[in-house]
Amino acid sequence: MIGFPGWLGVLARITGWFALVFFGLAVAVALFQLLTNRSYLLLQRDGFQMFGIRKSRLIPWSEVAAFTAVTLQNPVLDLLPKWIRIPGAPKMVLFDYRPGVQWHQRLRSFNRSFTGHEAGLADTYGLKAEELAGLMNDWRSRFAAS
């Protein structure tokens, strides 16, 4: 039998089982999202909600400042040779909360340090990021005051 001798073999087995469980759960979650079609964005007069494996809280339009389509930089991809990289980095719709909103202050400041914005939508839901940002801003301007 070929393998690692002694305690190194035990460590390799533990690492292998950990990887199997971790990636097995990741595949299960991905299949659940894909097959159940439960990932959607609900827009209402009083706010919006993102649904996926779990639903987010209702975020009132009056708490949001603006939505922006942003290209996120990936430092790992920058290490690859240019001929391997896929042109056009993916875009995401990010937003900031209005001053005075107290919800998840630490998480928002953490997000701001990485992306320049406090929060983001989980997906573009079949639209281009610019189109979704425009749609969200239209809804916000229509219903934030009401």
C-alpha cells in the first residue's frame, strides 16, 4: 500500500475527509439553487427582498441611497497571463444605505473596505447589471417617499 507514513497519513486522511464533506455540501447547495429555481428578487412598494436558500429581510426603499453597477476586481485573476483571462470582468449591483440606518454597521463597513459600497444584490437575476441598477433606482425613486 502506498501512502503517507505515521501521523502524516492520519493528517492526510482528515484533510481528505474535510475536503470531501465541504465540497460535497457546496455541490448540494449549488444543485438545490439550480433545480428549485428559488433564487429571485421581490420588488414591492415598501421595499425589496432577495430570496435564495434563505430570504433576506425586507429592505425599505427609504433606507437605500442608490444602486450602482460595479465591476469587481479580482486580484487572483490578475495573476493569470492575459491570454487565459476571459475579457470583461463580471459586474454586480451594489448599494449604500442612507445615513442614520443602524442595521449591521460592522458588516457594512467591512463591505465598504473591500468594494467601496455597503451591500449588494446576490445576483443580476437574468438582467445586465446596468439594467438591474436602473430598475432598482426607478423603484427607489418612485416608492422611497411613499
